[in-house]
Amino acid sequence: MIRTALLALAVTAATPLAAQTPPAGPWGEPHLPPAPRSPVEAARIARVTAPTQSFDAAETYETHPAGAATKFAAPSRNAFSFPSANMGFAREMDFRLGNGLFKKLWVTAPASTRSSDGLGPLYNARACQRCHIKDGRGHPPSGSEDSGVSMLLRLSIPDTASDLPAETLAYLSNAPEPTYGLQLQDKSIAGLAAEGRIAISHTPVPVTLGDGTTVTLRQPQYTVVDPAHGPLHPDTQISPRIAPQMIGLGLIEAIPEADILAHADPQDRDGDGISGRPNVVWSTAHGQWMLGRFGLKAGSPSLREQSADAFSGDIGLSTALHPAAWGDCTEAQPLCRTAPDGALGAPDGLEVSDQVLDLVIFYSRNLAVPARRNPEDHRVLRGKALFYQAGCAACHRPKYVTHRLPDRPEQSFQLIWPYSDFLLHDMGAGLADNRPEWQATGREWRTPPLWGIGLTATVSGHTQFLHDGRAGSLLEAILWHGGEAEAAREAVRMMPAEDRDALILFLESL
Ligand code: HEC
Ligand code: HEC
């Protein structure tokens, strides 16, 4: 308790949070304390989660990427929208209510349906589902007419106000863009101007494969056009992001912090060219520093915080964590700060009550991961062997066993296969957004989980990958890998076509 109180005191001091050096971990996890593991159990888990050495047949339980929560169903557009398969009947009602709220279209205040108003004043979309379409990933705008709802631009400027002490220099910091805030909202309620529009141009980047084939990647450049309040600050850093898929998130939250930290190798002591650093972020909900797990740079420690941030930044709605009804309107946007809000008359003075937030979080925690389709197929197994040989598994870590969590039966003690280490990696200049976020540098991204990735075309009707959807196929996504992943990418670039196809088939089977 004393430690928490001291930290809380420290963060009210003038130094911006992101410029402070967080204490060494472990920090504590976003759920009630789990049942402890006995040494015997820990040893058994270590054996089960060790990378496999054998590729002759599928591993035991490999068909079940989410353990007992895995959903078996014929692939369809709804493949990402099922509840955890091990969910009891009584809890399915909450999942359905959460689904309704995730899809709900919020309206401008004041409206006759008081429980649905409070949208904006600035916003990116009127519902969670507008970006996380069919609970799958978003996409960049396909042309100048496309409003690009499932993508957003995070904004900031380097934080020059803070005098970074030497030991903190490694921890870069940033501050909101002074006028436009932390994110560009490209929509607004009637009578108020939207902040601007996203414009994207592309430069072709040809890559020649080992067999002479050329693949042309497209390097995007982002600008803000029609800025409502004049030009952005000259040092503005822009980070483009598409909405990620929503499956398996509760299981990610249930992975023991220690098991994620076990793979961190910030100084690359094992000399494999791959470091892997945890993002450590300030948790408003817990009042302490915590391991970042969610968001494309692991900038958020829990589904509660990520969801409350989304309500505030993306839809302009207040929650107990972000009580300002005006969302991301800055002091330089006074009209926006005084626009009517939906908190009037609400018993708790919030546009989104705790009860509504809890249901949305319950929904987000329980979107099931689909079963593997054909892990026994011999070409898929060949692709799996190549995945390990090329070094992909060094970051895309196959397996974990989740905590025993009495109050979260669906996530409790499951063998899961997300194919991620949930750590930050320098992915090279090509993928860099040059915008730091907590401990993440402008070149680092969190390894995304690969489960369900083979169903992207089925669910989302496109195959656009990476943080901003720039890759048009799985092969393009791999060819964009640089920095710590350069050796892995080169292995794929130089592969015979048959091996490359087998590797892609393996990814498509996830
Ligand atoms: C404007 C589009 C948009 C809207 C609307 C939106 N999101 Fe998101 N969502 C994103 C983007 C982009 C990210 C990645 C964020 C980052 O990297 O910081 C994300 C990330 C997330 C994540 C973390 C996923 C992961 O893999 O780490 C969760 C959970 C989430 N959103 C929930 C919600 C909820 C709940 C709502 C509604 C209250 C919502 N989102 C509304 C675009 C959106
Ligand atoms: C050094 C760590 C590292 C290695 C090694 C690595 N990856 Fe990745 N991978 C990442 C990161 C980080 C991203 C996200 C980059 C981004 O969005 O800009 C990513 C993204 C991806 C994506 C796109 C995922 C999505 O949701 O859009 C695929 C597919 C992928 N990797 C496959 C592979 C394969 C196959 C290999 C081996 C040839 C590999 N990766 C090696 C770290 C790594």
C-alpha cells in the first residue's frame, strides 16, 4: 500500500509520467490474485510450453489455440464473434448485452434516448464495432472517398518540457499535440468542425526474392489535410493504426506477467539479434506502473483501460477512468469543451456507467479464438517447421498456460497458442512511425498474436496486415520485417517458392 501511495504522489509532480523511470518489475496483474502454481505444476507447464522439436505430426491440443475456450465452427464471416466455448449459459446473457453495447450507435446529446447520447463532440466512429468490424481488424481507407473509419492517427510532440535525467534518456517521452490532442478525430457533431482528414500517398518499394520474382511493397506517407485549427505543431509525430482483431484478448490478459517477462532480453544477452523489451505503462485504474499488453505498442495494461481510452478518444464518451465528457478536446478547442454532453441527469455524472463499461469489457474478454483448420496437413507441418527454422518463433512465441483465475472461469488455466511474446521489437526504419509511446521507441512495435490470422479474408473480406494495414498479403507482411527481424525476413526472401508457400499455408491454418 505504502509503495502505491508513494508512486501516486510521485506522478502528481511536474515531470510528465512518460518521462519517469518506472521501477523494476514485476508490477502486478490486471485481475484478482491468481491461485499460485506449485513447483511441480510450474515444471509441468515449462515442459508443455517449450518450443516443439518435432514436426512430423500436430502437437497435442494444437487444434485448440484457446484451450477449452476454442470455438469449433465452419469458417464464416462470423468466425470471430462467438463467445468463449467454455462459457456457462448464465454468463452468455452478459456476453450478449456486451455485444449490443459494442455495436451500439451513440448519438449527439441531448437526445430522447438519454442512455445512448453523449457522442463526441469530436469522434472517430459512433460505435466500437465500426472499427473492429465483425470483431476483426480494420483497414486503411481504400481511396479518397473512403472515410477510413477503421483507422486512426495518434498524435504527439516530443516532450521538451521535461529535463530527462541521464538514466531516463532511454525512456523517450511525448506529450499531446497542443491543439489537436492525442488523436486526430476526423468526425464531429453538427455545428463543430472535424479536426481534419487523413491523406495517404504511397511510394513503391520493389523487393526481389531469391527465385527472381519481384514483390512491390507500398510505403505509405500520412498527412493531415483540412486541419480545422490551422497547421499542426511542426514537430508533430503521427502514428497510423488500424483496429486490431478482438479475439482471445481475455486470455492474453490472463498470461502470467512473469511468463512474458521470461522472454525479455533487452540487452540481447543470448546474442540472437533479438532483444524484446516489455513496455511499462502507468495504469490509471490500478494507480501503479504495469506491464503493457494491449495496443500495437503495448501501451495499455488492461482491457479496462484500453476500452475506457477507446470510449474517450474514439467516441468521445466519459467513463469513471476518463470523466471529461469532451473526450480528446484540448483547451485550445473551447467550443468543443462547452458543447452539450450526455452526462446531464446521469446518476453518476458519466456518459458510460460502470455497468456499461463492465459489460463491454466482459464482451472484449470473451471473443473466442477459432479452432485450427488443418494442423495435420503435411504441407502445413512443413510450413510450421520452416516458421521455427526461420526464427519467427523467437518473437511469435507459440504457447502459454494462463493463470488459475477463480472469477474468470473461461480464461482460467488454459493452454493457449497466440504466437506472440507481447514484447516490443525494433522492426527497422521501414515500419517505424517515429513516435515513442511509454517505453516503446519510434521503431518498436509489439509482436502481434497470429491466432486467427488465416481467417482474415473470411471475416474481413481483405488481407491487409501490419499496424497500418500497408501489407496486401501475408508474404508482404513478412517482407516488411526489418530490424531485429531482418534475419528471419531474409530466410523467407531466399526460400525456394515451394517452402515459401508452405510457410504461408501454415500461417493461413492459424
Ligand atoms: C476509430 C476506430 C476505433 C474505435 C471506434 C474503437 N477502436 Fe479499439 N482499437 C482501435 C485501434 C486503432 C487500436 C490499436 C490501438 C493502439 O495501438 O493504441 C484498438 C485497440 C483496441 C483493443 C486492444 C486490442 C489488442 O489487440 O491489443 C481493445 C480491447 C479495443 N480496441 C476495444 C475497443 C472498444 C471496447 C471500443 C468501443 C468503446 C473500441 N475499441 C473502439 C480502433 C478503434
Ligand atoms: C523480432 C521479432 C519478430 C520476428 C523474428 C518475426 N516477427 Fe512477425 N511481427 C513482429 C512485429 C513486431 C510485428 C508487427 C509489425 C507492425 O505492425 O509494424 C509482426 C507482424 C507480423 C505479421 C502481421 C501480423 C498482423 O496482425 O498484421 C505476420 C503475418 C508475421 N509477423 C509473421 C512472421 C513470420 C512468418 C516470421 C518469420 C519469418 C516473423 N513474423 C518473424 C515481430 C517479429
